[in-house]
Amino acid sequence: MELEEHIRMLEEQLLTAEVRTSIGELESLLSNDFLEFTSSGQTKNKQDCLDGLTVFESTRSDFEIKPLASDVVLITYRLHDLTKKQHTLRSSIWKDIDGRWQMCFHQGTPVESK
């Protein structure tokens, strides 16, 4: 599997109800120094996410993946939250840590629908 496909698969896994409600899966996919700027303007760390993420239905489009270094990748995309009826631009930074790709940063920015 190519790196771009792998990172996109990991990103999309984090949007599934199964992963968002699994402490073990979240522990594995989020780096210890994880930081998020949420679409509602909050700042969250890994522990905040382990304490509870919301589950929602969404559609995603316009994925772009850009290597920032040999072990760091930026992924950007559009997300339509069907539950909140909200559109956001999303960006995540993934880093290869000890042979495993983990998300170390995520941001969701509300935008008007296309």
C-alpha cells in the first residue's frame, strides 16, 4: 500500500464510530503529544479525546496528501458533518513514530458549503 493510501485510510478510520469509541484504537492512532483545534474553537489533547469523542455521520472529499519530511505527512480534505449540518476544512499532521504512523495534530475550520 502506498503511503498516501495508508494515511488516508488511517484518517478515515478516525472518523468511524468503532474507532471513536475505542480507547485502544485511539491510543494507537494518536501520538502522546497530540493537539487539536476543533471546529467549535476548543483545544484538545490526547487525554481529552480518550475521555470521549462524539460520533457523527459525515462525507469527505478533496483529499490531498503532502509529505513534509520523510516521516511527516500533511493531509487536508473537506468534511460535511451530516449530524450538525456543518462543512469544515480539515487538516492533520501524521508522523511515523517508532515505525507506526500516528496523528500529532488536527484542525477543523468551519466553512460555507461548496
